[in-house]
Amino acid sequence: MRTIEMIGDVVKMIDQRKLPRQFEIVECRDYRAVAHAIKDMTIRGAPAIGAAAAFGLALAAIEARATSREEFLRDLDAAEKILRATRPTAVNLMWALDRVMNATRAQNLDAHGLRDFVVALAQTIAEEDVAINTAMAQNGAALIEDGDTILHHCNTGPLATVDVGTALGCIIQAHRQGKRVHVLVDETRPRLQGARLTAWELMQYGVPMTLIADNAAGHYLRKGVVKKCFVGSDRVAANGDVANKIGTYKVAVVAHENGIPFYAVMPTSTIDLNLAHGDLIEIEERDAREVTHIEGVPIAPDGVRVGNPAFDVTPHKYITALVTERGVVRPPFVENLARVMRAVK
């Protein structure tokens, strides 16, 4: 099944907290349940979060009892604020909410018509995500050569999107093309998305892989084992700076030091030209227990002080290229990202 889908008035999503030992489907019947699922990372990955936000508004539209256009829009606004507050870094969340809200306000429809419009637009956003990821997979696979060993951080496969995936989608596509690839999978502390999710996905697709501790990445990069690095992105600034899962910056710097190409893969909805550079990106700070505990088991002293940023920013000078559904974007990023985004509009 898809990572997330809406059937009737129920949003169904794979519970990514339970993988790989349990495959469970969570059913959300109102927008508050969707907001909670985003917040507690039942669903995660920038594109998947965007689709979830759109589906959350769709449930809010169905749930609304308003009979007038004005009342309906007020109800939708209230839901939008709750969904927007769930996670601050991934721009796809805000992108999807803005798209649905702006398009809905522009419709000259009554409350019933607006309700149908919001539900249809949410489904459109999900379908577009699959088509976009399919195009990205083709673009990224073209950068991968037969025999490449690729270092991958976090999780960017189908689980991070509605389907197909971003960076991992490129790797899976290269494998499907018959290229002999091997993936070194960073475990990705503290939530272990690499160990739990990426390793599981690659094994489902039969892609050769080796799971490594995060701190082993530098060793393999220096030894010349790795030929390319592929990661995803949660937000890209106008100058090409990339916010991604914590630990990405460290990988990029070591890859650069050793002359290894470093590619970040994302849909154009992740590109935020309103931010001049990455230092303006808000970095989410998450619960200390993600660091001090593993699946509820304490691994650190009680009362220890913890820093737990969920993301870091990789300056554009360490990035070889950005892979989007509209092609591969290379430096200078300021000019070339602006050109790509003009084409999107």
C-alpha cells in the first residue's frame, strides 16, 4: 500500500514507529488525529508530511458543520493552525497547507462545494507526489553508475513520501535498471530511521546494502569505498543550503574533503526561495527521551542534560547538485534554483 492514502472519510497511514518488527496501519478520522500523527512521527518524511497535512484539511472539511461559506472557511482556518504547528522545519507541511487554503479561498462556492473541493485537492496533491517522485527517481538514477557504492543517511524511500521516495527512490530505480549498486545505510541516530526503515525498505526491494553506525561513515568515505552520497531534504534555501536529518552536514563535509559527490534529492515543493540562506531555517528541537532512551529503555544517566536537534543545515558549498523532478540543479544555485522555480509557476 501507499504510505498514506485517504479512502472515504478515513486517512490511513503506515505506522513508521512500529517498523520493522510490526507492520500496522493507523486510521485517522479527524484532523486532530492527523496532526498528532505528524507530531509523534507516526508519519514522517517531508513529502509524506505534506500529503498528510492536505488530508488533514480534507478531514476538517468533511467534519465541518458550517452551512455558510464564511463559517466553513473559519472552521478550515482553525484546523490549518493546528496542523501548521505540528513540525516547524519541513517546508512541505506549510506548502501543502498554503496551497489548499489559498486555492479554497479563491473558489466561488458554497460550503458544500468547498468541502468537495478541499477533498479533491488533497487527493490531487497525493497523486502529484507519486508522479513527481517517479520523475525524480529517473533523474537521480542517471547520476548512478554500475558498480557504485552509495552512502545514504536517514530514510528517503517510499515511506518518506506517498510512494516511490526521493533519494532512495533514485537508488531503487538504478537497481531496477540493472545497475549493480550497494548502499551503506547510516543507522541515523537518535530515532534510527536508517536502521529501522531504510534497511527494511532496501531489503524489500532486494537492493544490496550494509547497515553501518553513523560514526563509521567517515571511515568508509576516507577509504574510497563510497563513490557517491545521496540524501533527502526537508527544506532548501534560495542559495542551495539544505536542511536535512541531523548528521547530514557531517557526512557532506567529510565527502567534500575526500572528493566524493554529494547529492540531495527533493521535490520543488521543498525549495523555499523566501529564505536567503540556511541559517534562517528553524531547527526543530525534539524530546530528550529520543536520545536518552531506545524503545523506552534508558541508556543514559537520569537527569542528564540533552540537546536533540532533529535537523542540521548543510551549506551549499558542500553540495554537488540538487536533484528535482524538473532535473538536476547544479551551482550556481541562486540563479539555477530561481530558474527552476520560475518554470514551476
